[in-house]
Amino acid sequence: MEKPTEPASIPDADRDSRRFMARGVAAVAALGTVAAGLAVRAGADGAFAKYAGSALYTVLLCTLVAFCAPRARPLVVAATALGLSWAVEFAQLTGVPAELSAHSTAARLILGSTFNAPDLFWYAVGAVAAWSVHAGARRRA
């Protein structure tokens, strides 16, 4: 007896399944990153809390980029998140984020209010950390 052939749509279904799974992993990673940020905020203070928060900000952006573009390579995801982080930081030089932050807690969390040059370095640390986890996970998959 001849084995039935699989429909041509199976590869598309498999690809869609992988994207769905990648988005689920990215969503869980985003929630974990937010939880880590809240834990740092609750359990630490000073420079450690500030710069851990900066690094985690970029890690969160990496998870959001990966969620939106599940097929993107880890380097592209990390570079995009780092670019967005730096853009937000440099936007703080304009005063617009400070004005928005004065009226909205969400804006304060997302945009910050004042430029801080060391944040640029810590954003890069977060991007490298997220890239290494993402690249390692992709290699195992």
C-alpha cells in the first residue's frame, strides 16, 4: 500500500508553528524581563539598580523586537533594540521626553526624562546579554 503524500501546505504550517512558538517564547521572556526589573527595583538601590534597569530596558526591547519579527536573526534583534534604546536616550536631550514624563507614568517608564551618558553603555550590555541568550537558544532549537 502506498503511503499518502503530505499536503503541500505542511511546510507553511510548520513555519507558522515555529513563528507562533518563537512569539510565545518572546512573550514569556518579556514577562520575565519585566519581573526581573521589578525585582531589581524592589530589592536594590543606587547605581546597581539604575544600571541594571538600563540594561533590562534594552533586554525588554529585544524581546519585543523578537516578538514582532520572530524570524529575525539575533544580531538584528539586538542591534535594533540597541538602536531604539540609544534613540530614546538621545531624545532626552530635546526635553520632549521630560515634558511627556511629567504628565504620564507610562511615558516616564518608556522615555525617561534626562540624558545620562553611562546609560548608553548599559544599553549595550543589555543588548549583548539578550543577543547571547537568543543566539544560544536558536542554536539549540
